[in-house]
Amino acid sequence: MPLLLKIRPDDYETTSNFLLIGKSLSSQSLENCILFSKKNLFPLYLKYCIDPKREFAYPSLRTIGNIVYFSNDLTRDLLDMGLLPKLTFNLINRSQETQKDVLSIFSNIFLSTKSLALSVITNSDFNTYIKILNMGSETIRISALLGLCNAISLKDMKIIITLLNFGFLENLLEFSSSSDSEILIKILSSLRIIFTKVSDVMNCDQYQDFLKKFTNFGGCDALEKLQVHKNNEIHLEAKKIIEEFIGIETDEISLNAVDTFIFN
């Protein structure tokens, strides 16, 4: 009998145990994740990942997270079956543990492929993620920010521009005073990628507008502070970004900032 038939919604213990077994199996290999797909178990885990019972939601989200980690193709299948709205549903009015499980899934999606990441970021359901990024607890906001740093690391111009228009640059700079060196290194890495990409495609006036906006957001002040950071890696990277992309012209920028980062 297929495992799916062993689930009985009125049998709390059996359902919980089965979901936990699935979590364990999915963490072991890609082959097990493929088996889940072949056995048509994805709808089951999509159903229980939004269950208010943590005993159901936790193993379901972890199973989905394992599948996303192992396979881009299976991730696409899950997204096609409605994964995204279920993930964003779990970002609102849920425990911090559940939110972390969801953000971990997002983080792995953003590390997968440009097409998968872009399909998530440009979906209207993604607005909930942005809401959490701006209004969640500090721990959750940092997790959400680092997830988007993964998306930036794909170095796709469409992803970068979409995130800039969501206010991602302000978010990066807001956490540039963090005491966590790993977070600062991630932020500087994202800034380098952003500067590299926009400097490649913008004309002179557009780039000046970008620098003006960056300066208005406190970006130059943030880099100057990081330039004297006690961590050598942070100090050197901040110094290099200033030298390579901003230089001595920073204080001379007088153009008005553009309203958005959209450009041809």
C-alpha cells in the first residue's frame, strides 16, 4: 500500500510520525526526494506545511527544504504546484521557528538558478517576504536579508534591479553597522556585485544618479566606517569598493536622485 494511504487526518500520532519519517528520508539523498515525487507525496507535504500544528508544519517544511536543497527540477515542480503562496503564508503570524524554516527554503531557492530565483522574486506573493524583511523581528529580518544576498550572488541584472526597486539597498545599509562580521562580509559582497553590474550597464549620468541615491541612503558613510573595521577582510573590501566604484568624486555628486532604479 502506498505510504500516502497510511495518512489519516483524524489520526494525529500516525500523521505526525509519518511526516517525521518523510523528513528523515528526504534528508538522506536525492533519490529519496525523487521517490517522493514519483509516489505523488508532494501534495501531502504542501498540505501539511501550512497546518497550524507545529508537529505537522515542522516536518513538512523541513522535507520541502530538503527537496529544494537537493534538486532544482523538483523545486520547480513544487513551485508549479503552489509552493510559494504556502511559504509566504507561513511568514505571517507564525512562530519564529516556523519563519526560520521558511526563510531557509527561500535561501536555498535563491542559491539555485537564476530562473527559479527570478520566478519567485517577481511573483506578487513575494511582497510578503519584503514585508517581513522590513517589519519582522531583527533575527527574522537578518535571515531574510541574507537570503536575498544569496539571490544577489547569482549576479543576474534582472534580479538585482528588482531587489533594488524593493528597497534592498536600504536594507543592506541598515545592517551595515552589525557587530557580526559574517553579516558584514555578506553585505559587502552584495554591494560589490551591485556596483559591478550597474557600472557595467549604466551610462555616466545614470551611474551618477545611482551614486547620488547611494550617498543619500548613507552608503558612503557606512563604507567609510567599515573601512576602519578591525576585521581585516571587512576593512580591505570596504576600502576597495570605495576606490573602485566611488572614488574621490563622492562629495561632488550634485545630480538629483532618480525615483527608481529602473533603466534601459
